[in-house]
Amino acid sequence: MKEESLGQGSADKVEEATPQTVSIQDEAHLTRRILFKQDTRILPILSLLFLCSFLDRTNVGNARILGLEKDLHITNHQYNQGLAVFYATYIFSELPSNLLLKHLTPRIWLPLLTILWGIVTMCLGFVQSFASFFAVRAILGLTEGGLLPGIVLYLSGMYTRGEMALRIGVFYTAASLSGAFGGLLARGLSAIGPRGGLEGWRWIFVVEGLITVVSGVIAYSFLPTSLATARFLTAEEKEFASLRLQGMTRMTKGDERFNPVLEREERFKWSEVKRGISNLQVWFTATAYFAILSGLYSFGLFLPTIINDLKITSNPNETQLWSVIPYAVATPITVCVAFASDRLKLRGVIMLFTLPVAIIGYAVIANVSSPHVRFGMTCLMAIGMYSSVPPVLVWNSNNSAGHYKRATTSALQLAIANCGGFVATFVYPKKDGPLYHKGHTIILGLLVYAWFGILANILWCIKINKDKRNGKYAKFEGSGDDRDPMFKMIL
């Protein structure tokens, strides 16, 4: 089928696009074959890039332990300034990066960002003063900020709305375990120095930066720009994959989202950016995600303190191993929640049940002093927060059609949410340890807000769907974006 015929994209073309001679069993078989190829060709590469992102974001903490501050003659305050400027430039770069993604294509832009921040990470191994440390950290944020919003936007063009959360859950949780891997890797790399005139902590940046550059080259070699250009799909599979994205097969009928052909031809308009920024849904979900990330970013700050209070470890290596437990518990549950979210085609409704798990954890840990109870609560906190990430991360993408509006909402949500990094820096000062009552109480309040924010967004989506059924969006029929009456908001 030619692309011109696919461009019509209306639901009444389902029977024409999938003739009755093609059985539902054949559709199911073809769907499984396409998804298997996508999952094995795309997700591992994106997981690798996201893993590198986590490593290059956290390796500065490992370098600090091994002498970064001492060798650069910087104070604790200056070190925190270096962290803050990274978050600032990281957040600033997310929206512009997503708007560039379509023009430069994902196959070029995502690997290019990876290679650039890998090179910048290597440069951190050669800084000699606070000024150079501050400047390189600022550039690192600029180059790294576009990855996650770009991945979310990229995947939204590869999978149907009912398949996104599981895929986000798989690569996100895989990367969440990199904290332990990064710590062990950093300790191994630090043993290289002093060699070649470089201290051990410098080799962490040099080698991990080099690994990131190689990962970017791999991504460029294997990532497809779209399903229409994917070399691992046959012509028949490409055609069927395009029909699936439009909800034009028996198995995806009723899951209409967007027309990939029209989106490839869409020209940039500032009105679409404005439509994304003024979208009430993005503000509900972004502020809720901000609350969740405030907890996740701060999690690693107090977890080692709690483990040390258990008095079951004798050195930092053992503490590092024990810190894996909450993440290991949360990982399979996060994947299961993401699977359920896709199967039920629910996002916010799922979060109304996952967020209270984290809320209970924070409510208890903020008011008890028993190390064993507090450690148990960290598992609940990790479960509740990590399992909420896939649904909230894909929700705006699911409910936005029109490439540039979706690019705007995806990036804006993450830009707002990543401000949680600043919260983590300020609400958990060392002087409040080991109980951190104030910090835990602040995050508890934010998570309670998040629950109500998610509820508000669900009610708003219900209202939009009701208005569409009542004909209030009739003038947008055939628009090809999320204002079309045929486009149903996912709850």
C-alpha cells in the first residue's frame, strides 16, 4: 500500500486496510512478529543510552568520594553549585532538543547527543579548577538533557498508545539499577590511577565517557528513524505497522492516535508549541511527576545513612550492595505495573493505587527511629515511586497528537519534573541526618499533592471525552490531531 493511501487514516478504512481474507489469527501473528523485532532491535539500544546517561550523571558523586574536591581545591558549596548548573542547563535544553528531533531525525539526533555528552564527560577528567569544573558541568547538562524526552517522543512513533508504558518501564527500570553498577564500575576504574599523570577519579570520567561515545556510535548504526525506514522490517511488516499506529487493524481499532504519514509531513508551527504549553494536562502531570522525582532524586542521599544505622556493614562496598535491595524489589513490580497499565489502557487510574504505597513509606519513615523499620520503608518508597514513573511518563504522549504538540508536552513535562533535582539538594542537608524528618515530611507532602494532581487530570480527561461525545469538538473532525472527536483521551 502506498503512503498516499495511508494518509487518509480514518477509522472507516479499517476493513479496506485489513481485508477479510486476513484472519484475526494472522493479524495477531504479524503483530507479535513486529513487536518482537522492535523490542529486540530498539529497546536494548535505548536502554544502553539511558544507562550511559545515568552513569554520566552519577559518576561525579563517585569521583567526589575519591578526591575530586581535594584535588580541585573546591568547597562543598562550590561542588553543589556544579550540580545545580548541570540541572539548570539540563532542564533548559529539553524542549529545544525535542523540537529539533524531527528535523534532524532520531537516528542522528539521539546518537549525536550521546557522543557529545560522552566527549564532555571525558573532559571532566582533565579539569583543574572550579571554573573549568563548573563550565564543563554546564555543557554536560546541555548535551544530556534532550535524551529522555527524545526517547519518549521517539517511542511514541514506534508503538501504539496501549504498548508504551511497558516499553518505558523496561528501559527505565533497567537504567535505575545502574546506580549499583556505576558504583562498582567506578571503584574498579579508580584503581587505574594514578597513572598517565591522572588520579584515579579522573579515569572514571575518561573511561565512562569513552564508553558513552562508543554507545552513541552503536545507536547511530542500528536505530531506525521510523518504522517506515526500519531495515529489520519487511515491506509487509512496515505497511501493517503503519496501520497499527493509526488504529486501522482489527486488533487496534478504537486505539486511534495519530497518522504517522501526516506527522512526517507536518511543518513546524509556533501555534502547536503554544497549544502544548497551554495544555492543562501537561501541568497536572508535570507537577505530579516533579513530586515523584523529588523523592527519587533524594532517595540515594539518605539510603546509605539508613543502611549504616543497621550496623550490618563494615565498609562502603557492603553498603553499596545493600543499597541495591530497594531497587531490586521495585524493578519487577514496576515492570508488572507498566504491563497492567498497557493492558488496561489506564495511566492515572493506576497511579492512584501506586502513589499511596510511597506515601505510606514516607509517612512511616518520617516518624520512626528504628533502623530496621526505616529500611523496610525504603522498599515501599521505591516501589511506589518507581512504579508510578512509566504511566506518568507516557500519559501526555498518549494524549497528544500532532508531532510538535507532542514534542512540546513531552519535553515540558520533563523540564518541570526534573526541577525535583533542586529539591533533593536542599531538603536533605547532612545536618538533618540520620533521621531527616524535615526532608521526609516535605517529600510526603509533595506526593500527597501528586495524588490529587493525578486525580484532577483524570477528571479533566473524562470531561474532554464527554465533550467530544456531545459534539463540542465537531469542528475539529478530520484535523488529524488530539482535538479530533475520534481521538479519545486515555485515563
